[in-house]
Amino acid sequence: MTRHKRKKKKKKGKHKGSSSESPVDMMHAFMPFPEPSEELLSDIERNFRNEFRNSPIWDQVVSQYGIEKAEELLKEIKISAERVG
């Protein structure tokens, strides 16, 4: 198969990594990483919350739910690490 046909085939079908069929209620990231400490996980949570508050999505959440409910929803976000494989 020539390179041109491979490119055309990729464009035609879905990519293997596509997750558009799954619900968006959970987000996962897989990467090689040693077992993280609780302190590291809490730092990651804190940084994520700060970045989320400074994003355009935060404004949408606040306008939809109000500031109090938005803060409650943000507190529900938990970062965890699980060994895969």
C-alpha cells in the first residue's frame, strides 16, 4: 500500500484513539509514572482546580449553576492513580 493510500484510509475512517462514543463524565490519562504520594495527588488536584477556575469553561459553569453550586462541583473532582496492566 502506498503512502498516499494510507493517508487517505486514515482520513476516511475513525482513528483508533477516538473516544467520541463514550460518555464524557470521566476523564482518564494513561502514562508511565511511579506510585505518586498523597501530597503529589493533592497538589495536582489544587493546580487543576486553579487552572479550571481561570478557564472559559468556569464562566459557563458559574452562569449555569451559580457560584456556590459551581464551587461544590469543583470540590467533587478527585485525582487518583491506579496501576494499569
